[in-house]
Amino acid sequence: MTIHAAPATLRGMTKRYFADFAWLPHGWCPDTGWMVEAGSFGAVEADANREGAERLGRFALPGMPNLHSHAFQRAMAGLAERQTNP
């Protein structure tokens, strides 16, 4: 059963991955496999066959983006400083 399929934007080497359980939009899904082609996800499958796939482990979670920023510090620059000596 295909959960999500999207065409890969780049052509190149395709790699298959497998996890015993993966967190998908509807919750934990057993025996999950997915394809990656040139760094782009191609398809995620539930009840996938692990043959020929690189096993990532028992559980797989989606990656968390790094949204860390110091932009607020640039906006505040100089607002808390006082000049006491002319």
C-alpha cells in the first residue's frame, strides 16, 4: 500500500530504506519502506518488503528542521546599551 508518492525532482541513484516502525501522518506504521532518488523522497510504503533495502533500525522518525536563529539579536542591537561617558 503506498501512503505517499511524489516524483523525484532529480535523476540519479535510487536507494531503498526500511524500518520496523516509522512515524507517518496517521501514527506508527509497521514494516515501512521508502525510496530516495538523488536526495528526494520518491515514495513511502506501509507493509513493505525489506529485501534489498538498507535497514535503519527498529524505529524511524521524520527529521526535525533546525529553525534556530539569532535574527532577534540583530533587531535588538544597541537597544539595551547606554553611553555614560561622552
